[in-house]
Amino acid sequence: MKQLNFEKVNGWGGKRRNAGRKNKTSTVNHMKRERVDSKYPLHITMKVRKGVVSLRGPKMCKALKRSLAMAKKRGFNVIHYALENNHVHVFAESESNASLRSGLVSFGSSFGKAARRLTGGRGAVFAGRYHLRVLKTPRQTKNALAYVLLNHSKHQGAKPFVDAKSSAVFFG
């Protein structure tokens, strides 16, 4: 017997609006990432797993700076950062998606190890994927920069102030 073919049918029916399983984990979806270029800055947010002690501990800033210096060797250059209780905001540059991936893997593993050394516990520190936004206009860049540098005052519900656990102290 010869296998019969359906006419004009390709694969599973093509792309449909809202097709696929819904994301119930409240993490970043596994969709294709935007293309990264050296001429556009990036805003990256990395969330921490539940059960991990606050990242705003006494020695966390030093560990963060060491980890970011290690990531810079991979072509991932961090310009500004903000360390929060349960997430990290990074304003950065990268030459390509490969250098971004390599730099974030380096940063995630070295900072995760340092965080576990300082706070105790076992296992991964960061939860799932990072959120990436490529900033293509000057207005997007200005807004993202203000968001990163004043993030802690936003979470505190206070007037904008310079946070010691961010790079805002170095910003003119």
C-alpha cells in the first residue's frame, strides 16, 4: 500500500495566534531572543529563585563587581547595575548574542557561587531565564537608565534617592 498525502498541509498547521501551552510559571517565556548588536545598549533583569536570601547583604556588592569583571572578559560590558532583594538589573553592552550568552553564563555562575558562599544554601541562585530588552531609541535608553539607577527607591515607595547597592553613586 502506498501512503496517501494530504494536499496543501504543511506540518502542524502553521503559526496561530495564542497557540501552544500557556506559561503558568511566571518566568520568562522560551521565545527567540532579539538580535544583539554593539551599537544598542541592553537592559537585562535576572530574578532570584525563591528561598534565596536577599542579595542586598553586606558583601554582595563586592561579589557582584568581581563577577561583572569576569564577564567583561567574555565581551559582556556592564555599564550600570542595581542590586535588589530578589533580582538584579543590568544596563550593558555586548557585541553579539554569543558574547552576551557567554558573559551572562560567566556572571551567573560566578555571582551564584559567591552568593551561596556568603548566604549559605545550595543549588542555583537565579531562576530560569533572564529578561532582555534591546534599547534602540534615545528615549528608551534614557528611561531604562533612570529605571535601573532609581530602582530601589521605586521598590521602597520613596522619593528618588541614590542607592548604595547600585552604580548610581558613580553616575554624574
